[in-house]
Amino acid sequence: MKKIIRVQNLTFTYEAGRPPALKDLNLVIGEGEYIAIIGPNGCGKTTLIRHFNALLLPSTGEVQVDGLSTQDHNSLLEIRRRVGMVFQNPDNQIVGMSVEEDVAFGPGNLGLPAAEVRRRVDQALATVGLTGFQTRPPHTLSGGQKQLLALAGLLAMNPKIIILDEPTSSLDPAGKKNVLTLLQKLNCQGIGIIHITHSMDEAAIADRVLVMDRGELIADGSPDEILSRVEWLKSLGLAPPKVTELMWQLQQGGEDVGTSIFTLDDAFNEITALLAQLRSSTNAYISGKVREHV
Amino acid sequence: MYKLGHYFPRESAVHRRDPRVKIIAVIALSIIIMHVNAIGLLIATGMTIAVSQLALIPLKSLLKTLRPVLPFFFCLFLMYIFFTPGRPLPLFPIGLVQISYEGLHLGLLQVWKFVFLVVAASILTMTTPQSEITMGLERLLRPLVILGISSHNIAMMVSLALRFMPTLLDEMNSISEAQLARGANFNPRRINGKIKAISYLAWPLSINIFRRCNELVDAMEARGYQQGHRTYLRELVLNHADYYLIGALTVIVIAVLLWHP
């Protein structure tokens, strides 16, 4: 797999004399990967991703995006064209007076001609499903629609990777679902996703989960490996998915179930299987007893 | 909420004109108006009303835009009639109060001119979307680059201000609701109650604005914003009619300046 982001010995300190927000971090992210970053508040997640598009520069160490160092001022625009970022508050990232003008902001910064800007705006709005909203003032959109608009603004720049910092934290369930479905769709089109989240249900969608604590990367693996470690997640102050915790409690109670289960459907199947097994063994037991009796 | 000179979406020849032509027209009118007498003012007023009808804006909505500025104009009128020396009107002076013919004449004329300017500017904002006005300004101010001022930056500032106006209004409402919910009780009918309410709003609002600014700057940088040249969704193109209009306006301004220096 081609590497898109390479982090080498990254240490970052906000203020001299204070403990570093990131400690000697090493990380390689491949093109088109869907990554979730989880960790308690203040663990450095946001600080880390802000290095990926050169909003922050390393105190020591290096971050490379597609072979370009973030410290090189001349490659700033190229890096930001490749790495799009969606922030937590949808309101403070919309700059246009209308939906279409906001989407046109990024391509306009790249200096593209008006016809190309128009083409990209229409395409991006179609991808996120906001066609028909072109001339609406952004403040009349719902929270979910605002985040879709923010994503459209990034898509118009043809990014290779999109970073999202708790994009769903202020959305209603329908808005959340729209955003998550779109992320999966974009990932299928080959766009890499890095998703910071507190929701383990959202992390379970990713291909790879990174866990951070106190400025360090303490685990890196598939959702199966990471999210099934219920006790360990709880010790970090994180809440594993509800269904996983249920399976874990069943397992603790001596039942024969796995804990690599993150969706309701999987949990249903696992429990039905368990019940079927139970029923057949009970039946066998009863029929054995009956035969004995006769 | 009442919006001063809010955009009126219509299909008209005035709406279709390039925003630069309309901005230039308003500037030209304000120069002309300051140099003409009552007859010239009457002609200009007639033409402006004709333009507003061409733009399919009802006179009533046009006059409504005057409502917020009327008290100011009334004070202005009083100043003129009381403080202009000249031949007193019949029955005057009453005590120390004196009103002169000249004062009445000047007062009416000046207030008419100000009313006219507000109406002309309202026709601009009613027939042109805000984004087009900003773009028009950006193009008109491009020559300022000689002075080291980037018109792109000015346009960006204007459009951000307009973009965040409704957001900040919402925020202001939620702050004052939060204060009411915690038992704040400012009597809005009394002037000191009003001042108190404003000062209690100002602090949290300005702190929030700075916080928003920080995030906005990050978001803009993340989207590749750099000072200086950029492109837009639409490019403004002047057609023949636009050039003729600009030409005609220039000729009129020069003529007026020559005859009434």
C-alpha cells in the first residue's frame, strides 16, 4: 500500500516548560485507509491530526504528507489540497454566504478558473446529496446538513484523505447516520478517512483503530482486536460499544460467546446461536430423562 | 425581524445588470445630488422612481427602508430650520424661536437629498444579492493594489461579516435567553435597563466572537486560504449595455460638475 502520511518521532509542546502534548510518536498511514482515533479527552488526538495538514508544526520530529514535509512552507497549499479537515463545530467552518459559494471557497483558493470551480461545486454537492440547496444561506441548514456542506467543501478540492474531528458530536441521530454513510461511501471511492470519535460504535466501522493516551499511541489494530478488550477500554475511561459490553458480561457470566461483536445484528446472531445450542442440549437432556423413565 | 434593504428576488432588467454598474450608479447619483438645485433633484427623483418600477419593487417597500432613519432626518430638518439665518416666516419670531424662508427651503432640500440617497442605496441592495455586491466591490477596488491593499481581502472581510451576522444574532438571542432563564430582569422600557441589558450581552458575545474567530481561521487555513489572489464561482462580465450605462453616468457627472461646481 502507498503511504500517504508518515509521522516520525513527533514530539509537540504547546508551551515551553509544559509537558509535551505528543511524545515521540511514530505512525504510518496508507492511502485509502479508514482509521478511527479514540482516547480520553486531552490525550492529544486533536493535536495529532492538526499536524497532518500543517495547522501545527512538530517541535521535534517530522510529518510527511505524500512525501512533502509539513515544515516546508512552499508545499503548504499542496498539503492542504491533499488533506481535508472537518471540525467539530459545523458553524465555524462555513465561510460562504450561500451553500454553493461556500463549496467554491476551496477551489477558489487553488486559483481554478470559474468554469472548473462550477463543475466541482455541482459534483461535490451531488456527492453529499445537497443538490437543490445551492443558493440557501448556510445558517438555515440543520447541523447534519452543515457537516455535509463542510464535507462538500473539501470534496471540491479532490482530497486524498479527509480528517474529521468529532464531526457527529452535535448532530441528531439522522444527521449522524447521513454523515457516517457518506464517509463509508467516500472511503469506497478510495478517499482515506481519519475519524476522531468518542463513540465506539463509530470506531467499529473503521478498518483500523488507533488508541491514544497522554500524548502516546498505546494501541494500533483492527476494531476486532481493540474494541473487544472491554476491561482495558474501561480502564482508559472509554466506553466500549453497548452490545460488546453485553457480550462481555455474558462471557463473564460463563456463557460461551465472543466479544468481537459491535453491531446489533451480530449480537442477535450470536445470542440466537447460544439459545439454539442451549435449547438443543436441554431437549437432549429432557429426552434422555424421559427415555430413562420409560 | 425587519431587514433594511433586503434583497428582492425578481426577474428584471435592473436585477440583471452587472453589480459594478449599479454601485457606480449609486456613487454617481450621490455626487450629482450634492450639486443640483430643486429642479435637478426633482428630475433625479423621478428617474430613480422609474428605475425602481423597472426593477418591480413596489414603492411601499422602498419607503419602508426609510423608517429606521426617519428620526435622524427629522432632527436634521429641525436643525436646518432653526439655525439658518434669513427672512423670518410670517408670525415669527415667537419668543426666541425663529424660522426663516431660507431655513425651510434648505431644510426640505437637504432632507430630501438624504432620503434620496437612502432610497438609491436601497434599490442597489434590493436588486443585487449580497454576494454580487461583494464581488462587484472586489472588482472595483482592484486598482487599490497599487497602494498595497488587496481587494480580495476586503471582499473576504465583507462577505465573512455578512455571513456571520445571522449566526451572531442567533447567539445573542440564546445568551439573553440564558440570562432571562437565570432571573435577569432588565426593564426594556427604561433607558438604563436597556443599557444594562446591552452591557450584559456584550461581554459573553465578544468572548464567543473571539473563540469563533480562532476556529474560523483554522478552518479557512485548512481549506487552503492564503492572502492575495483567488478565483470565484462566478466571473463578472460587462456587456455592451453595461458599458453604455457607465459611459452615460460619467458624462452626466462631468456635466453636472461643470455647470454647478
